[in-house]
Amino acid sequence: MTTRGKIVLTILLLAVVGFGMYRWWDKIAPQSKSQNVSINPADVKQKIKEATAAPDDLSKVLLAGTNAATLVDRSGIPVVSGVSDYKKEMKEGKPVVEFPINVWPGWAPIIVANAGLEPSDQSVFARKYGFYVRLAIVDDPVKARDLFASGQSHVLWGTLDMIALFAPELVKDSRTVPVVCQQIDFSAGGDGVVARGEIRSINDFRIANGKRKKVVLAQNSPSHYLIMSLLIDAGIDPGDVDFKWAADAPSAAKIFVQDSSYDAFVGWSPDIYNVTEKLKGTRLVVTTGTANHLIADVWAVRNDFYKDHPEIVAGLVKGIFEGMDMVRKDPKVAARALAAAFKLPEEDCGKMVGGDGGITEGDAHLTNYRENAKFFLDPFNPANFEVVWNSASTIYKSLGTISKTVRSDQVKAHQVLAAMSEAYKDVRDLSQPTFKPSALMNMSAEAGAGQILTKAVLVAFEPNKSTLNAEYDSTIPATLEEIGKLAGKFGNAYIIIEGNTDASKRGIVPVDLVRKLSYDRADAVRRAIMDKYQFDPNKFKVVGNGWDNPLAGCTDPSNAENNKKNRRVEVKVFPLESGS
């Protein structure tokens, strides 16, 4: 979506229920005590492995929502209001599936396949699979969850991190265990972090001169999960950031614009683009256009319905895949369908969907069968279902938002997709970006221009060797997995791996030999990750710094502990456009 399109769409959305829930998260609100929770990033990673004032006109182009731009208390997840058996409506002898959705372009395939929101004989589901579908716009996630629990709907929409938040309550009754059957998209630029001042990368959110960075966002939301995940990747304790909680994401943007004491806000399109375009001194630090395998939109069906009607569940999956083909075959038809469903102008819905039907354009990348298979079935995919689920569950438990986590195998219905492998054997992955072979040669990793974050990891090598030896350093496999997952999360990013050595042999060993050793060690890490995860080789660049890049405070070569810290690898993430 172009910037102009985003501005136009924003103004129009002011009349659509305030668009207060464009990405659904602003109504989770019972109070709890803590405002900022301190967690150890290393501990969280280990647990995951184990399981200036604004110009007057700016406010006119920000999402208004229905809530005032005020702060709220830290909150948790409300309990489920009631549980019952599911609704059993029939139409002309065929069951009717109640499928709530929210205002989001990822639902274009099911709207197109269903020929609108209401049950219809023109629907792919009715014509091919013997059931009707009723789609309803339910933007409030808690309401959607409670309709699901009470049996008024058979399906629960959401991001996978949202399902992870709701699962501990829903699994208390076997009937309402959310069975996740299909991914519809990855957020592809709809969410991001905007900052002012000296903040240019995630690493700049560290405490500086004794002062914590002040950040406003909507809690327990994709925004919340996005920033927490990024901070932990950068090795920053979220407790070292002064978080303030807005009623919703549009409020967070308005508060940031109106109060220059805030260093950053986390929100979504179009605010993240409108603010950086119109408010001098602000910038986009990162969006899901780069971290494009972090926020996954999915749907889940009730466990009792899943057991009673596996054929309907399979039909829903197949019908949605057919809808994806229809969207990509004619994005203009999809735009008209969205316009009718969401009561928005067709032109703006076209921008939401994208001119290529959600491949490289639009707010969401629609995920076809091959991409779903990678997400649900490929254990070597560094951004698969388990990785996203375990990351979200562990982060939210560490923050105290949920008291316990639910195992991914309790909710993932991988067998539904597995049974369709033959039917979709010719479908190819459309999610792979194009990395330019020469791009990284022109980038200055050392300068850090455009850099999103730096992740420092310790890989111990035997003296004067560049071979990865797990017997020498037993943490090597886990460290490589950590780097691989980071590279997977940032699917639309270049990864630079820098090798560093200590300076204990300065003046004894030639500089060129030390630099070559650090390069070979970094390249050993790159090759190991490539061997396991099969990334595009043009995604990576290797740099050997030798002893020229010691950690701050670790410059004394006579200190053995400092030397150990300097024998490290740093992984730097740069957006795809950095190489253009």
C-alpha cells in the first residue's frame, strides 16, 4: 500500500467503528499490579528452546479509534465468560459454519470463496464441500473468543501469538480447545516500531546515561509481542524499558505525536507510516515487512467440532486455498469483495490486498499450501509453528500475562494439511524474497547504517582453529539454532555475521592472520546455518574484524574474562532495501 493510499484509507476508516480494532487487540483489559516486568533475555531464550510536538494537521491523519488517547493500567487476560456445546444450524439440509473474521485483508480468500459474508449457494464451500459458511465481522478479540467458547461460533480468528494468549483459558474445557488448522497470512508491513531522537536500531533501546527509553503501545497485542521479541533478540531486558500502556494502538500513535517525551511507539499501518512521513525527526526502526515471519494470522476450530466434522474442517482449508488462487487470479474482484464486506471503498481495499494478490504487495502475504506445509510440517523451518508458538507463550508467561503455557501439539492440527500433500504437490512457495548477490558487498556492516539490530553470541573455538566443535563448546548447536531462528524471523532481511577475536596476541601475530581467523570462524557459523536451514546464500555476508572490534569495557588484553567475551560472533540484521 502506498503512503497516499494509507492516508486516504485512514480518513475513511474513521467512520468504520472508529477502526479502533484494526488489528484487534485493544479490549483486553482487567487490571493487574505491575507496570513494567523485568525478565532475563537469556533465560527467556533458554525457555523457548526448551518449549517534539506534531504539526496541527498530523492528528487528522492518525487513526482516531473510539477510545481517547489516554494511558491505561497494566492488564491481563479476562476469564472466559461461559462454555457450552456448539451451535448446530442447518440450511437446506446442510450445516452452517459460523466463522467470525476481523477487518484485515488476509480474509480476502474466504470472503471471495464464500461469495460474500452470508451463506450462499454460489459459495465454493456449498458447491464443492457440502456446507455453508456465515462470516461475521467481530473485531473485538475477547468477544470473538467468548462466542467461540459459548458455541455461538465454531471458529476463532487471530494471530498465533493471540491464540497462545487465549489457549490457557480455552483448554480448561476439552470442547473449546482451539485446534489451529491453517495459516492465512504473515503480516507483511502492517506492524512496526517508530522512534525519535538517537534511536536507529533495536539495540538503541538499552539504558543510556542511566535513563530508560520511554515507549508507548497497546499491551497484550501484536505490537506487544513484536517489541518484546525484538528486545530479547537484541539481548535487552524489557524491564529496562519504560513501557506505558495505551488503550489501543491508534492511541499509542497519538500519545507519541502529542508528547515528545516518548522515545518510541509500537503500532501498525497506517499510523507508523503517517507519523514518520509527517513528523520530523522520527523514523521506522523496523516493520513486519522485514520481520515478515514473526506475526502469523491463523484460524482455529473448536475441538468438539473438529472431532465431529473433520470433513468440514478439511473443506474449509481447501476452500480457503481456492480463495487464495481466486484473489491472485483477479485482485480487483477480491478488492470488490472486501469493499462490500468491510464497507470500504474498492480502491482502498485494492491497496490492502495488493496488486499481485498478497504476494509481495499489500498489508499481508497470503500463505498458500506449500507455505502452510512449511509452517506446520517442516521441523527445519526456523520460523515454523512451534517456533512462533513457543516464543509467544514463553514471552507472555515471563511477563506474567498468562500463568501457564499450552504445548503446541495440543492445538496444532498438522494432520489436516499432511493429508492434502498429494493434491497440492505442484504448489510452489511464493514467499521467497530476492536477494541480490552484490548487495551485501556495498553495505557497511561496521557503520551500522540502516541496521535493525545486533545479536551478540559466544561461540568458543579451539585456539587458532575455525572449526565448530561441539565437544569443545557444547552450546554450539543451540547457538546455531538461535541464529537460524533469527534469520528465519527476518525473512526479508540481509544477515551479516561478524567474527571477532581477542587482542591477547596483538604485536605477536600478524594482523592479517588474525583477521583471516575471525573471518573463517564467522564463515563456519554461516556454513553450518546454511547446511541446516537452506537459506538463500545471498542472504548472508561474512566479515572478519580480528581484534579491532572489542566490546565496550573489554579492551584490556591481559584480562582473560574480557578476552573470552571478545571471542564472539555478532549477527547484524539489515532490511532488504539496504541492498537496493
